[in-house]
Amino acid sequence: MTAPAAMIEVTDLRKEFGSFVALDDVSLEIREGEFFSLLGPSGCGKTTLLRLIAGFQEPTAGTIAISGESMAGVPPNKRPTNMVFQSYAIFPHLDVRSNVAYGLKRLKLPPEEVASRVARALEIVDLKGLESRQATQLSGGQRQRVALARALILKPKVLLLDEPLSALDKALRELMQVELRTLQRSVGITFVLVTHDQHEALAMSDRIAVMFGGRIAQVATPRELYEAPASRQVAAFIGGMNFLNADLTGTANGTMRFAAEAIGEVEIQSGAGCDPSRFAGKKIVLGVRPERLRIMADKPLEGAAIGGTLTGATYFGESTYYYVTVPGRAQPIIVSAANGNGAQNFSEGAAVHITWDAAALVPLV
Ligand code: ATP
């Protein structure tokens, strides 16, 4: 099977606002039919990158090509892109049908074609039957669907979405995440989503670019990002993680040995991306996700384990975060335990043990 063709190619992109550098040396390739997210904290440059792809701003340096064609000097309405904004910009004085048909106006199509395309677009976003509703009589989720239908009806090659769900409440946002993902699969259009919400990016994307300070830190699938983050900064941004200070004490036969706080000597396979030269002379930590640790009352008969005291717990319903204070480390180690059938509960002050598999430890700088 051949890899899907590149839909968007961004090369050495730079954007300055006066003396401020909003994007620096950004290169990335977004594939045809991909659901791609730009994820990062506020101010990292993700909206700027989206606006450059849309053509609302021109880069200071570097190039953007869509479908193999350079976008230099091409205005937004001549690009094969369409944008859906956070504040779903729909016309309050128009009904649903007219809002969705609006984008087709300048194409001067026969009325029958407009009617059938509007009907199809409303079907895709599940708004059939609401054609005559005024925009002011719609819920937030319905308004966002109108905005999506209005963008999709123009059949763009690329749909650019700038925090499209952030104005919705949590339950509706989660529902719309699933719907948007299903919709993207069914229409096959390349989606580029800007979000600062890691759960949203993980749940919806084929691949994610994580950005900090105008630069791309890592581009990977959700699973790779979570399980093999490229740096401590990426690991800290995506989900919870314990960081144990460590020193590299030796390498041999494809393994690296570390001396780490709290857990002592460990041996880790130096697989792909774990080249020992990455760590030379750097401040190293071993990252371990709370759910990759196990908490138990008794010391296990075999395998690595450390003893500690339970100093706190946070109950999340499906799981509980336990905070365990251990010798040799100032902050407690966080262990996540699922609250499934037969799950054991631990009370504050209890003596407990933590165990792990070496594969759960990720060396990071
Ligand atoms: P958020 O999640 O808060 O929207 P973001 O990652 O999308 O953040 P951008 O909107 O891309 O961030 O902004 C990146 C940086 O560039 C910010 O520091 C912002 O203040 C700055 N910036 C963006 N647009 C302009 C502009 N027109 N003039 C000057 N500075 C700008």
C-alpha cells in the first residue's frame, strides 16, 4: 500500500509580528484525508499557522503548498480551503437553509442544485428537519453544525477548524468530537484542527503536531505521543506523568542503565528514538505514567518495588489518583488505579508498595 499523498506541505515557515517571532522554522506535511491537529498552550502559534494556511496572513519566510501548488500570494477565497471558527460565524437573521446556502451564492448555481446540495449538507451534519429554523432559535451545538454544513457545502479539499468546539459545554463537546471525527471519515476531506485541549486532540486525530513557543516539538499519532513523547515538555503537556531525576550510568548490548531517584538502578531497552547520545551531558528524567504503576498493600515476592506512605488520594469515578510519599524524593509519586470490580481501596496514612515494569519508564530530556 502506498502512503497517502501530501495535501499540505509547510516548509521552513517563519512569521514575525514586528520584532516578535510567532512561528520559527516550522516544517510539516499533512496527508490527504488526514485528521490533523495542532496542539499546544495558549500563544504557541497554532492559530497563526492555521491562518497562514488559510491565506489570511502571509508568511515572513518559507512556503506553503496545497495539493502540490504554491500558495504564495493566493488569496483565501482562491485557496482550496475553508475555515470554521470558534465563534461559529453564522447569520442570526437567516434561517438554517439560507445560512448553509450562503456560501454557494457567488457560484451562481441553478436553484435545484443549490437545494440538493443544501439537503445533502444538512443530512451530513444531522440537521434535517430544521431547515426553516432561525439561527437564533438553535442551540450552541446546532449552530456549530450549521457552520460546518456551510463550510462543507463548498467541497473544500481542506477544512480548517479553529477551536470549533471550545464554546460548547463538556458533554456536548465530547459528543461533537465523536460526530466530527465520524463526519470527517465519511466525507474524506483533510481536516486541520487547532486545539489546546489534549483530550480533544487525542480522541479525534490521526496525527498531532505539538507546538511550543512558535516551534513544532513533535509530530506523531496520539498513541506515539502519549507512550513515546519526544521530550519532557511534550510528556508534561499530554496527560499526567511522574518525572524521576536520573543519571545515565552505562550502556551495553542495546540497553541503557540509569540510576534514578526513589527507584534506584534500572535497565531500559534503547529502542528507536532512545539513542544514548541523546542523553549525554543532559539533565535526564525517567517519565512514568500514573496508570503504568501499580499500588498494593504487600511487597510483591518478586520484581522491582518500593515502599511508601499514602499521603493523599483524588477520586475521579472510573479511577483514583493515589499520592505516595517515598524515601529519596520530595514530591509524592502519583499512581492511578482503575475502580473496576474488586478494586482495592487504600486509606491515607497506609503503608503501601509501588511496582512497575521497566517498559513503562521513558527516558527524557
Ligand atoms: P491561543 O490558543 O491563545 O489562541 P495560539 O497558539 O493560537 O494561542 P496565536 O494566536 O497563533 O497563538 O499567537 C501566537 C503569538 O503571536 C501570540 O503571542 C500572539 O500574541 C502573537 N500574535 C498573533 N497575532 C498577532 C498580530 N496580528 N500582531 C502581533 N502579535 C500577534
